[in-house]
Amino acid sequence: MKTSRRNFLKATSALAFPTIIPASAIGADGTVAPSNRITMGAVGWGMQGPGNIGAFMNVPGCQVIAACDLDKRHLEQAVNAIDNKNGNKDCAAIKDYRELMARKDVDTVMLAVPDHWHALIAIEAAKNGKDIYGEKPLARTIREQQAIVRAVLENKRVWQTGSWQRSNDNFRVGAEIVRNGLIGKLKEVHVGLPSGHADFAGTASKNQVTPPPAELDWEMWIGPSTMEDYIEGRVHKNWRWNYNTGGGQLLDWIGHHCDIAHWGMDCDKGGGPVEIEGSGEFPAKTAMWNTATKYRAEAKYDSGVKMIIAGGHGDIRGGTRWIGEEGWVQVDRGFFDCSNPAYKKIIKERRGDQIAEKAIHQELPDDLRKVQLMKSPTGHQGNFIDCVRSRAETLTPVTTAHRSAIPGHLALIAMMTGRKIKWDPAKEEIIGDEEASKLMGREYRAPWKIA
């Protein structure tokens, strides 16, 4: 076959001057090739959303491409933050979470929405094949949590809960000391939580009924909960202080310190309380903030261990304390201490004008660390992305989040009924109390329902 001079020159010039492919396109410069990137959509930009997404955008290979919020102001903030990080204007702005879940170009979602929305949004994500990073507690009620667990497991989704304390070494070492029997047989566990109400949005004084702002879809925001008049002080960030949308300090924190307690108790895969009783101090039901301001509950576990959950009681220190027959361990944010000096190190630190001693954790030697709990060297968000790729179980999977929150839900039910609650941890049912059993779930406002 004859080759024309023009075609000959075209072919030879292509060999002499090959197309230049940026190193970033194949991941050769330390970046992640587009084919290996995990895309993410952000649902909720109030309190936890910015921090979570900020962390995810620093995880190599994670690209946030869409944001969803019912408040136009929050949505604009989210899109701007994501675009600024990505260096483009590509972030999709979405109002309805169902539209985001239906997108085929979104692999994962970060959910940071009020408790009353957890179940519906998480289930929609699982049904649409999204892997999920969801905030604690798992849901507003036990029944909703059970529905989330079913959806995640049936759809084979990777789930990570925002119980990030497990990614901090002091909590892990404390749990390992207990799991390895180094304080002897476990007898009692204290779970110290905050009390009162914290005005996270600075809107406590805005306690009057007003028309909702034009930027917020109030009808959609209330969603499956009972319709209430709009009061600014109980919406953004402060929704957790109203039982219509949140669970107060008890449920806001149970997914942190009880989660750590269960880690040390080896309750992630099974076991749990068999009975629980408690009491609390409640504002009027009609108050803007009506969740318990002070509370205390005692639970007996099937292992024989007693757990005390308390907020506002001086004898129970904040964090988690395990007490065994041969010693104790206490952990909290920025805090570690134990009865055995071999498992801690004393350092000196400046506190104002004073020099004080502080105990910090010591890694257990290998001969004592027979039970080795998971580490997350890439951080809590990094662990999620790693597991999305490997399909391995995360540090705080959905079943763990479910079990970690159940003591808080049961404590609240005991406080509301004024009775001791008997619980079957295998069947996940309240025994012999029809009224209390109804509080395991809640009626949804039409047209919302869980399939």
C-alpha cells in the first residue's frame, strides 16, 4: 500500500512528539489517579459536617463532589468550602438527599444531620449502594437503629460511625488493658456524660415562635417528626435539646463514652444489658429545650458487670472508667490514668503558672497484648476510605454503633416510664412491658415511613 507524504509526516511526528500526559492522571507524582479515587457527597453542613468533610478532603484519594442541605445558607457554605479545596467550581449543590443518593458518580456519603433524620437518609444511602460515614447516635430510636443495621447489612455497605475516640491511642490502650485481664475480672463500669444544655448556636434567647426563614425548608426539615412551630433556638445545632428531634446529652454522648466502655467490655459482637433503671430531671415538655438536664441510670449486663451512666453527678467522672477485682483504668479526651504504674507514664506539663504532673498511656508490651485492638494510623476518616477500598470492616461498623447506643436508649425509656426495664440482648426486645416497648420506636408524620 502506498503512503502519502502527508500521512507519513503525521505518523512520524506523533512518534517524535508524543502526547504529554500529566503525572497526576496516572498517580505518578504521589497523587491518586482518577480511576482510583473515592467520590463523596456531604449531607448536612451544620455542626459536624464542616469538620468531617475537612478531614475527608485531606485523605488521599477521597474527592468530595456534592453537598446537600435544606438551608440555602449552609449549602452555599458547603459548596464554597469544597470548591475552594478542590480548586474548581464543580461541587454540585443539592437540596433533596434522595437526588444525591441517586447519583451514580457518588461512591460514599458523609451524613451529619439531626437525629430524627438518621434512619431515613441512611437507609436511602444503603439502598442506592453508597458506603456511609454516619454520626452518632446511630438513630433517634432503637427501632430506627435496627432498620439501619438491616439496610446496611443486606446491601453489603461499608459503614463507619463518627465515634472517633476509637482512633485515639489513649482510649485503645485503656480498652486493651481491660480486654487483656490486666485489672482482673471486670466488676463495674462508669460512663460519665455531660449534663445540662449547651447553646451551640448562640440562640438560647431566640425562644419565640416566628415564621421560618425563607432560606430554610421548614416542612422538610421537620420531616418525619411531629410538626412544631418554628423557633430558631431549637433548630440548627440546638435541635439535640428537643425530644422531637434529638435525645439530649444522654444520647448525644452515649455513642462516645459507652462505645469505649463496650470496647473494653468486649460487647461489640454480642452481649449487653439485661436490665436497667434510671431517673432524670426534665424541663416542661412544652419548653423549647425539654431534654433531661441531669440523669443517672444503672444497668446490669449479662456478664454480671454493672454499668452506671450519669450526667451531672459528681461521683461519676466524665469519660469511661473500668473497675476490676485487681485495679482500674480511666480514659477521657486528653486523659488517661490507671491503678498500675506499669501501664502509664508520668509527665510534667504547664497549667497556667503551675507545673503539674499528668499520666499518659504507655503501649502494652507484646507479651501482655494478647488481645490487640484495631489501630487506625490514617485517622478515623482515613480508616473509612481504606475500608471502602478493601471492603474490610471499619473501626466502628454499624452493628457496633447500634450496640453502643442501646444502653442510652434503654436508660431514657427507664427514665420516662419510671420503671426498671428488662431487656433481651439476643432478641433485642423489652420484656413484659408493652408501654415501654412502644418507646423503642416512634410514629412518623405522613408521608414519611421506613420501608
